[in-house]
Amino acid sequence: MRISGADHTNWRVRDLDASLRFYRDALGLEPFGLEEYERGERSLVSLRISEDFILHLTPDPGFDRPSTGGYDHLALVVEGAGVDEVVRHLESCGVRIERRFESIVGARGRGPALYVRDPDGYRVELKFYQPPEG
């Protein structure tokens, strides 16, 4: 297993319109998934920061922002190992798999993902895009 880069980060936001005014209007980031969100087909709105990195905004009007802000998770791209192999490795290291997705949106499209927590409770998504080679 090799971590090859960051994929996305997910932030909870109290007011999506205010967040879009900042990220879209002030910073010029292009949202995607907004129409699907408005139709109730998607739980978040994404903004492209670069070709390989996006910011997900997850609206939560009741969100009481702690001192760390709206951090939800950091996604890291995994290469060189399949999902099941990584699950076995993590479990052998005493890491509990909090959640597993067969297909979820990331910066490069859809793919499987695992959610785990670091020792301080920070959530980390391990994102897979293609099967390992060879």
C-alpha cells in the first residue's frame, strides 16, 4: 500500500449559501453537484480546487462549530493494494474500519473508500480508484 496524494476534504457548513458566496463567488471555485443537491439527490456540494483535489461542503444548519471549525475528514488516495488487502492490513494493525463504501465520489470520479480514525479521533478516508497492477 502506498499513499499517493490527497483527494478531497469534507467540511460541514452551517449556511451553504454563505459558503458558496465565499468559495464560488469570492474565490472563484466552480461548484459541481449543486443541482443534484437541490433536487435532494446528493447530500453535499463539491468545489474543484485542482484537477486532483476537491472540497466537499456538507450542509448542516444545526452545526455548532467547535474551535476546529467544520473539519469532517481528509481523503487520501491509496495505490498498490486492493480494498480487501488494505482492510486486512489495517485490522492487523488494530485499526477499526468505521465505514466502507463500494462507490463514492472523489476528485477523480467514483471509487471504493474506507473510513478510519487516527489516534486523536480525526477521520481519514482511504480512497481507491483502480485495482492494483500485477
